[in-house]
Amino acid sequence: MGERTTRGPGLRVSLFPLTGPLRFLLLSSFLIPLGSFMVLPFMSVFLHERLGMGLGAVGVVLAVASLVQFSGGVVGGALADRIGLRRTMLWALVVRTAGFAGLLLALRWPPLAIWALVLTCCGAALYLPANKAYLVHGVDDERRPAFLSAGNAALNAGMAVGPLIAGPFVLSSPGWLFAAVTALFLAVTVGHARLPGTTAEHSTGSQETAPSGLLAGVAPLPFAANALAFYLYFHFQHFLAVYAVERASSAFYSMVLLLCFTLVIVVQPLASGLIRRMPYAVALAVGFTGLAAGLAVLAAGTRAALLAGGALITLGDIVLFLKNDLEALRRSPRSDAVVFGQQRLAAGLGACASGVLGGQLYGLGERAGHTGWFWLLAAAQCLLLPPLLLTLRRRTARPPVPDGDHEGALTRDDTDGRVPGR
């Protein structure tokens, strides 16, 4: 019986019973990426072939949009801290809906497409920190991993299904597609307007004694680890398409992505309790080792290697992304929304660095005729760069916990002085 208590509640016990607002929020976590990924994955094709933009200009636009979508999360977290979670989600959806409506108008006035795309990314940046914070508001530490992983599973399910629905219509009937997505976002926005506010929405600022800057109270190690994890993961995200399509086909590349989405949907909720209990140093070692193994396997270039490499990378990231968020929540005195925003900023910096540096390295490998070396170099970075985090870990480590609990594992009372659920 003692062991069962230590292990914490199972997934079903952690999640249920769900209130009506939380059920709607999880449904929205599926519908929002579903609508977004009916459009966004095809923007490079749409901008280039439908609107006639050069590939260089398309690349710049997409790079800026990605940076806004990720790094703008730190602004979204601060805004939620100031005006409340529900209001922030609502305004974010209004902005994003306007962006998709702008894409519809861009069919008649093409220059509007760039601003419409940036608007959708601004909306995403504002929405996600508040969404995550609302999902775990008032939830105790033992149940938070289950709620976060359920939200991630819903998000990945939407990301997987969206392109499958929209693929045949992006170039043949973009007007109907953009209209349908705009209508979907309007409906989701109306639903969010009916959500109840949280009890802490108007009291967070008065309770918080720490400085209120965007990066005040940031947890250094989870922030750095998240930036590094996204930097290494986006080698896979940015460059697998061109690597896989020339060795297999675009259809097989879609199968690899579908496998990765499915793993997140199925494995992360089931493993969330184990990841919560895992010491932080162990989680970092497991996650980055999975990344290294997957990237190294990709170098073989066969279809089996593409599937196995994608699976290993995804399993590594399941551990890293969830554990970094949990550790950031545990170590920071700031509100949940601010913490999630800071972690999104780290993700954006890592993804941007991957695009800039990884693009140069992949280009060198392509010109040399040995793109497999790109993946081996990325795998080597997974093994060489994480030890640098140990220096940061030693500098920011707290005194040992008196009851012998290992550093990095969550306990009921180990919240570093922050108010649970804030």
C-alpha cells in the first residue's frame, strides 16, 4: 500500500471527473490545432504557388512567423497575469480568427497574406500560456502531469488530422478552406466567452512580491534545457521533409509524422506519472539520449531508419518537454501563465537557432553529397551540449531536501514557496 501512495494516482483517477469547462478546453485543444494545421503547414506552397512569392521571401516570412508564435508566448503569459486567463484566451482567439479571415481576403489582395499569417501567429502566442494555466488551475502537483499531457495529446491529435483533411483543397479550393477554418475559430471563440473566470484572475498581481518583468523569476535550468531541447528537436522538424522525400516519398514522410503524433497522443498521458516522479537529471539524460539515438539512426536514410529515428526522437521529446514544464512550474515563484510563456520563449529561441545554424549545416552536407553527416553531427550535439547544463544545475541547486527526497522529483510540499495553482 505504501508503494501505491508513492506512485501517485493513475491516469484515469488524475483526470476524472472532468468539469464542463475543462472538457470544453480539451476539445478546444483539439479543434484549434485542427483548424490551424488545415492551413499553416501548406503556407509555403500557398504563398509560393498561389500568390507568386519567391522562395527566399517565403522563407523569411515563415521564419518571422515561427519566431513570433513561439517567443511571443512570454508576452501572452504576462498579459494573462494582468487581465486574467479567460480574457487572454478570448482576445487571442479574436486575433487569430481575424488572421484566418485575412487569409480569405488575401485571395483578392495578396499582400494581406503576410499580415494575416503574422496575426494568426500572434494569436497562438497569446493563447497557449493562458490555455495551459487554465487547464491546471487549482490542480495539485500530482495531477498536473496528467492534465498537461492530456492537453498535449489533444493538440497533437489536431495537428495530425488537420493536414489530412485539408491537403486536397489547399490549392484547388483555398477560399472554401479558409472560410471553413474562420467559421471554426468563430465558434471556438464564442465557446471561450462562456467559460467561467478563475478565482485568481484579479488577485495574482497583488499577491506577487517578485518583480513583474517578462523574465523575472525565470527558472534558469528548465529554461535553458527547454531551449536546448527545441534547438535539437527542430533539426528533425525543419529538415526531415527534404531528407525523407528524396529518399522515399512525400506520402512516406506523412507516415513518419503520423507515427510521431500518435506516439505523443498515446504514450505521454500514460507516462506522465512516471515522468513526474523521475529525478530531473535522469529525465534530461533519458530525453537527450533518445534524441541522440533517433538523430543518429536517421543518418542511415532507409525507410526503416526514418520510422525508427522519428519514434526515438519523439519518445525523447515526450520526456523532455513535459519534464521541463513541470520543473519550471516547481522552481519559479511566478504564476503558471507567466512560467508557460517563459518556456515558450525558450522554445522559440531554440527553434530559431536550429533554423539558422541547422540550415547552414544541412546546406554544407547537401553540397558535399553527404546529408547523413548532418544527422550524425546533430546527434553528437545531443551528447556534448547537455553536460553544459550541469554547470547551471550546480549553480542553481537548492540545499538537499531533509527527508532524503532526490532533487528534481515533485513532492506535495516542494513548491519553492509558490502558491499551488497560481
